[in-house]
Amino acid sequence: MFVRPCWKPTSRRETLDLVEQNPWALLVSNGKDGPLATNLPLLIEKAGTEESDAMVLIGHMARANEHSQRLKNSGAPVLAIFEGPWSYVTASWYPNRDMPSTYYYTAVHCYGEIEWQDEPALDRSLEVLTQSMESRYSNGWRTDEVPRSEITRRFAGIIGFRFHVTRMEAKFKLGQDEPIRDALAVAEVLETRKGFQDRELAELIRRQNQTRA
């Protein structure tokens, strides 16, 4: 991923926050007939530290998915792509309308290797996933609301894994290479829009440009 120095997030914590807040990822690996890709949720199991990229993600996919079979047989390295808030930025938002239109966006690429889980580990990971996703709702669902067999009977159809991240790249392209007045003007417009992603992006623009203000 092409990342100019000014587009790097100001801290590792911001990178982890993007992954945690946007867990719907694209898992990509190479196959003998070309690339394979699967959309799936990936959660941070182990975040590592400020000094290390020793991060671990957890996820699962269908056993019938050709991608899972190829990964098991080849042990190929994998790439997980996370997208944060983004927006098309029309030049009409700039005060002087003198810059080309562009996109502001955020993304994190995680490179690493897959470790397959046994059934007890898969069970724990599914519980973590359920609790993490359902905690966003005021009356979220719990796995104990159904017979245990309704959970375990599905294990035969899915396979769980831990994704050991060996390298992580983050790109927060938020106007840091443009005149500060233009970046802040974009934030002002986004703040007036109704979408949660727009407001989130506006906050990130202000945060990533605050040392230039």
C-alpha cells in the first residue's frame, strides 16, 4: 500500500481502533489459479504493544468455501484488509475550489499467517464474536437463549482460525498533504451530513491535521 509519511496515523492505538471499530474485513491469499478472497469478520484477540506488531486476529469461514481448503493445503501467507470511514471529496467543498476532487479514506492492511483452531477454540472464538457484536445493541442476543445443540451442530460446517499478524500498514489519507484550510473545510461539510461515517471521518480529519492548525 502506498503511504506517504503524512498519511500515517499518529499512533498505533488509532490503527487498532480502526480495526476494532470496523471488523468486517476482506481476507485475501494467492491460489494456483489466481487470488482468492473472502469477506468475513475479524476480531483482535491480542493487540500487541506500541513497540511490536505481535497482533493476533480471530475469525472463521465455511468449510465448504474453496478458500478455506486452499489455505489449509497450502499454508499460503494472507492479507486482511480493513476499511474505515471514507468519502468522495468534491472540489466544490474547498474554499477557493482550486484543488482537484479526491477521496479521503482510511484503511489498514494486515499481513500474516493462519493457525487453524480445534473445536473448543472455535467455540470460544464464536462466543467472543457474538458478545462483541451483540454488545452494540441495547437488548443484544446471547448464545444461551437457544439450546446448546443449536450452536454445536454448526461446528461441522465452519472452521476457525487465529491470524498471526507479522506486518501491519495503515493509511489515513485525510488532507494532510493539502492546504490546512481545505482539509478543515471538508471536515466542516462532513459534520453537517447525517451519516455516522461522515461524522466519524470529520473527527478523524480534525485529529490527523491538528498539529498543522
